[in-house]
Amino acid sequence: MSLGDENEAAASGGYGGTGQTRTRLPDRTGETRRGAGRSPSRSLVTVVGVIVLLIAAIAFANRGGDDSSSRTDTGNKPEAAPTAPTGTKPVGSGFARDEQGVQSAAANYAVALGSAEMFNKARRDAVLQSLITPSRVSYFETKLDQAYSPAFNKNVGLNEDGSTPAGYTFVSRTSPIGTKVTESNNGATVEVWCSGLLGLAGENSTNPVTNSWFTITMKLEWTDGGWKIVTHSQKEGPTPVPGDDRASSADDMAKAVEEYGGFTYAR
């Protein structure tokens, strides 16, 4: 598979509808999105969160995602660590230059796009350098610097510098549900159906953790031995009918985020 054209919208054809998505997950904290009917500020949070997540995922993926990675304990908040595989891993390091490889890459990029780490400029810049195709890095840096402004951070409940207020737990995670390739001419355009969590857990939080559903479309090209993001977009849904589950308390939600690490290897 080679470099794709510059169309951001996914075209029909190619590998569309091929196979099922398999989920394989070593652990890490993730994030993003809002559902329909939210206020404009919440919608902005969703869009920015997705962009952020997408970028971080590539970095994690390019680190290899090897099952032999060591685990680092940092108190109550779990760091990325390997989990026992549930099947044959697609590749030993990085993502293969084929249909399965590009879908795996896209799924993992979506996970990283929802990472709470993207709210830290230093980490965000490092991720962009690793995950975006070289000719687009400057563009992404400019756009994200504008998006992650002090006003934006305050709007999602964080401090102006992107740090979490004392007594609260910031949640920003994305979980891929499935993937499909919709275009394969000179590269690949992949759609990733996702569920996301975003909000501030804690007593008296005015931005409680909520769930949303969305589909990320990203165009990738093969550069320097790996898949790199060229463009991406997001749309709402498909969204299932809500269940009858009772919402957990702020304390229970914060505890869950601290005890259950997010995934860094998603397919």
C-alpha cells in the first residue's frame, strides 16, 4: 500500500468491509468526544480531543507495542503496560504495510487521539513529531496550539495550563469498536468506529464524565517505514440505544479511572 491522494473524505471501494476487528490491549490512560445536543463548547472539546488522540496513538504504536514491554507502577495511576495476548499479534513491531497493518495502525491512532496527555503541550509536540507525516507536522502543531488554549482548558474543567484541579480526576479515553478501509489507492483511508469518555470526575464537578459515540476517518501514507497520518475528520455515531445502567457516583468513576489503566495496543 502506498501514499494516498489528498482527499480527506473517504471514498467507497478498496478494502471496505473486510474482516472483523480483533481487539488486543496492553494498558494506558486515554480520552475524548461529546454526543449530539451538547453545547458548542462541548462539541469543541470533542473535536479537539479526537485530533489529540489520533496523534498520540501513532507514537505508542511506533514504539513497537511489544508484549515484552515492562510495567511501571506510579502509585494509584496505572501507566501503559502489556497484557496477555488473546491471539496472534499482527506484527512484531510497528504495523505491517498491508490491509491488516493499516487497520491496526488506525485503531491505535484513535486510542491515542483520545489521550489526556494531549492536553500537555510538551507531550503533544513530541507526539506530533512522531506520528504525523513530516510535511503536515507544522500544520498540526499550529492547529492544536490554537485549540488547546487556556480558555479551552478551563472550559473542560482543567486549569489554564492543562493540569487537573486538586481533588479531581480528568478522564479522556477512546475505545475503538471496529475499523474498515474505504480507499486503498496510493495509500489508505480508514474509518474507526469509537466510543469515548470525557470529563472531570469528582464531587461538585460541573463537567462530569460522559460517554459518546463517533467515527474517525483518517488518511494514512507509508513514510519512513511506517504509517503516518496525513488528514483526519470525525462525525457522530453510529450510536446505540442507551441502556438502563445507573450512572456511577463521582467517587466510583474517579476510582475506576485510577485503578483501570487504558489500552495502548488496540487491535
